[in-house]
Amino acid sequence: MIDKQTIYQYIFGNSTLEFYISFYIFVVIGLILSMLLHLSGKKNRDAKQGKNFKFNIKYWLKDNFNRFVTNIIVVFILIRFYDELKEATNVQYELNMFLGFVAGTSLDRVIMFIRNKTGINAFQTKNK
């Protein structure tokens, strides 16, 4: 017989589903802030080049979908294996909602840094 509690423990580790949901709310807030700051930079760059900037929410969501999903997956892995990572590295911090916000902003910046330095554009959809 399959023990649902054991499967839950393997998937979520020591964290509760309520913690994941709460943590993700702050991750999404941080991620959206990071994406809007990136958008603001594009707007300023276009203005300096004399281009007319027009915001399109459908295009923005489609263009950033892969970036968003990548961040969500990385954060899940971070939460799930945080206890093991903490033991292996002697980190003294506990996961909390502020760290969720920081993870949302900083992980997105790391992904953008990797994309910009390597030229690999795997995090955004191809525009045709």
C-alpha cells in the first residue's frame, strides 16, 4: 500500500504546503518587481534611442513566461533541499517570507546575468 504521508515527505521535505504557498507569494512579488525593473530599463533605453515605447501586457507575459517558470522551479528546489544544504554548509539562516522576496528578486537577476553573459536565451520565448 502506498503511504501518502511518506510521499508527501519526499516531495516537500520538512516544509508544509502552507509554507510553500506563503513563500511563493513573496517569491512572485519579488519576481514581478525584478521583471518590472528590467522593463523600466528597456523603456529608458528605448527613449534614449528615440524609439517610442508601448507596453503590451500580453506580449510581456508571453515573453517572460519561460523566465517565470524557471524561477518557480529553482525556488521549489531551493525550498525542498534547504535543510540538506543548510546542514552541508553550516548556514545559520532559517527560510522566512523575507528570504522568499529576496529569492524572487535575486534569482531572477542571476538568471538574467547568465543569459546576458553567455548569450543563451533559453529563458525567453522566440519571437516570430
